[in-house]
Amino acid sequence: MIERRENEGKVCISVLPPEHCYISQDTPDWTLRQAPYFEYRQEKTIADLRAMGLDVAEDVSDDEDADAEEDDARDRFGEDRLGDDGKGVMRRVWCRS
């Protein structure tokens, strides 16, 4: 993941765990330059999301019926997306137009 926050004269590169990355099956090669879709999912606590400056409502729901069919198909191991520990999934999505 490449993210630019301020120009400090350096480049920081983060290694992304492949199990948290979702890439379009129409991507022609490994470089991802022509990928029409790339998503990075990361589990964060509600407090972490608020510390990042995101406005998270007090009544966040963990409604399991709201899961999309695509998410269920990708969930090979039956893992919970939002548990009793107050964690949720943060998604960053890049789409090519």
C-alpha cells in the first residue's frame, strides 16, 4: 500500500498480507498497474478508527444478515467479521475508471 501524507523526502513501503488483499480476476499481470479493482481489508477496533479521525456512530451494528453474498463466498474459513471485542473491518478500495 502506498500512501502519501506529507512530503518528508522519503518513501515508506508497507508489506500487505496477501490474505487481506482482494484483486480483480480480470487483472492481466502481477504488477497490478492495469488492475480494475484492488481492495485491502484490515481489522481495526472502533477506538482505532476514531483515533484515525473517522466519524464512527455509537450504535454500530453487527447485523450478520447485511453480509453480501460475495463476502460469504470469499470467507473460506467461516471467520466472524465483527465480534464481541468491538473490532470491525476497514476497507480501502481502489477502482480504475
